[in-house]
Amino acid sequence: MKSRLVALETQVWEALVRGDSAADGALLTDDFLGVYPDGFAGKEAHTGQVSDGPSFAAYDLSDLHLRQISERAGLLSYRAAYQRVDSEVWEVMLITSLWELREGQWRNSFSQDTPLRK
């Protein structure tokens, strides 16, 4: 399960790098909930971050941990280093994403992002 969820999480990041809101949205459940430093967000807010183009220029995912909730759900936690478009500064967050198997498809239903202080 871990390799499958890491591949799916990577697809989300790739969509954000490409500015592909359709690909991003296809990986999220309709009831997606994001918990971010600036508040709660739904699917539209997540896909909206790339409505004007890519959000990120580069990223690196590391220190990946999986907590298998059931055969149909897994909690993926990891460290994400990323560089925003038009920035040379690398930022770091700890992210936890809940992936669920719904109607035969794995979809991200929840994500919490916690910035790391330098």
C-alpha cells in the first residue's frame, strides 16, 4: 500500500508543478478537507491554487511513513521540501494525507500541512 500511496501523493505534487487543476482534482474526493496554517479548505480551494498556473517549481518528498487504517484507507505522513514558483527559497512542511479507496479508486480525502520553522 505504501508505494501506491506515495505514487498517488507524487501525482498530486506533479499536478501542482504543472499547474494542472484537472489532474489535481481527479485525485481528491469531493468532500476533501485540507487543514492548513491559514485555515480549512475544500477541494475547490486545493485545485484553485493552480488556476493561474503552477504553484511550485520543485519539490522533494522524504521521511515517508504509512499508517494503514484498513484495506481501504491509509494515512501517509512525510516531509515535503518545496520551492514556490519565482522563488529561490526552499520551504519545508510536514504533511499527513488520508487516502481512501472509494468506488474502486484511491482518492485523497484529507490533508494537514504543518510548516517547519527554521
